[in-house]
Amino acid sequence: MKLVITTFAALAFAGAFAIAEDAQPAAKGDKPKRDPAEVFKKIDGNSDNALTLEEFKTGPLGKKDPAKAEEVFKKRDKDNDGKLSLEEFKAHAGKKKDAQ
């Protein structure tokens, strides 16, 4: 019985450390990385799996700097159809030059 209790106590102790490590805040100045697909889905207002310039401007970059958002949108829109597919959106997501 002591062995069983000791084993459970050890597992609980190890589990507590694993949870605590996951709960640590990011280092100062580090932003948590966002999944581009989640961001895309969130700002795709009409859920048509494409972002228009207006939808793109509702995202983080558009709220911060609408003119820069328009510039980035045009760079990402490789087929020049006025919409960003998820693939076009993800192609440059998270790069410093896009500031998004």
C-alpha cells in the first residue's frame, strides 16, 4: 500500500511541475506566436475562406496601421484577385517585414 501511495504522490508531484512549466509567462518582450489559420478564420468576417482588404484591415496590423496593412495585403495577394486565400495569408505570416 505504501508503494501505491508513494507512486501516486510522485506522479502528482511530477504533474504539478509539468503544469507549472506550461503556465510560465513568455519572456519579457516575447509575444506568444499565433496560429495563422486561427487569425485568418477570426478576421474572415463572412466565412468564405478568403480575406478582402476590408477584412484584412480588421486584423492586428490593420488596427495598428491601415496604410501598412493595405501595402502588406497587396504583397500577399499573389494572384491579384483582391482576396487572400489561407495559403497566401500563411505564406508570409509572422515575418518581421509584415509586422504582423
